[in-house]
Amino acid sequence: MIRLLVALGALALAGCDRRKESPPPPPSGSATLPDLPDPLILDWQSLHYDLGSLGTVKATAGRADFKVTEDEQGAVHASQDPAVTSDSTGFLALDPPVLVDLDGDRHEEAVIPFELQHAQAGSVFGAFVFTLRDGNPVQLATITTPKKAAVTIEGATIKMSDGTVWRWDPATKQLVH
């Protein structure tokens, strides 16, 4: 009876070991991949986003509200400074990220669909594409579409609902369609 209890205890302890198995070794002749954080642990909905000529805004919980101001040359800029006054406002709304390994390095990039709206430009839709370098998010591209577009991943490509397909070009190290 004691042997049975010891055997059951050992089996139970072995079954409780939930450590991940080691990943398979890299193919012979290839370099070891750096250990990067899982892209899903990053709070993609609370980062700074580059809005092109409008500048950069800080999103919180998937949204960035801003005021649109005009400088002396007539260029418009987004401002999140509470001291700035403006009758024109705008927002950036972010969807949760979709992950895809675009460049084949076995590390996933994040594709974050968005809607940007302000009076001067109306509504702009698209997706931000980020990768992680040294554990930090680096924006690779901004894809824009005239209408709200669903983003789907097909293999190592990003497909927008308007039919546009984006893929990584290793020669130029950028997204192309």
C-alpha cells in the first residue's frame, strides 16, 4: 500500500510540472535567436503612436483624444496638452493587435487596426505595424485605407478587407503591397 501511495505521489508531482518544454534547437548553421518578450504581454493599446504630420499621441486603453491646433504656417498638429485650447478635436481608436511573423525571423510583429478622426482629414482607417527590438516596440509601417477595413493574416501577409495585401520585402526591409 505504501509503495502504491509513493508511486501515485511521484506521478502526481510529475504531472504538475508545467514548465514549458525547451524550444527545438535552431537549424544547423543558424544563429541562436535572441530571447524577446512575448508580444502579447506588451500593452499595445497604451503606447505613443505617430500620426504623421499631426505628430505623436499617447493612447490609453485603446484611445487617444486630442485637440487639433494650427501653427503659423497653417500646418495642423495634435495636442494632448490640457492647457491648449481649440474648437477642433480628434481621436485615435485602436483595436487589439493581430500577430504575424512577417519577416520569417520566428518573432511575431503586431498589426494594430485603428480609426483616426479629426475635422481637417475626416476619418482615416488602417493599421500600425510594430516589431520588438531589444524588447521595445518599433513602428515598421502605417497602412491606411479610405474605409474601415478588417485586417486578416494569411500566412506571412497582412490582408485588408479592401483586397490590399501587404508583405515584408527582405531586400528593402519594409512592407510593400
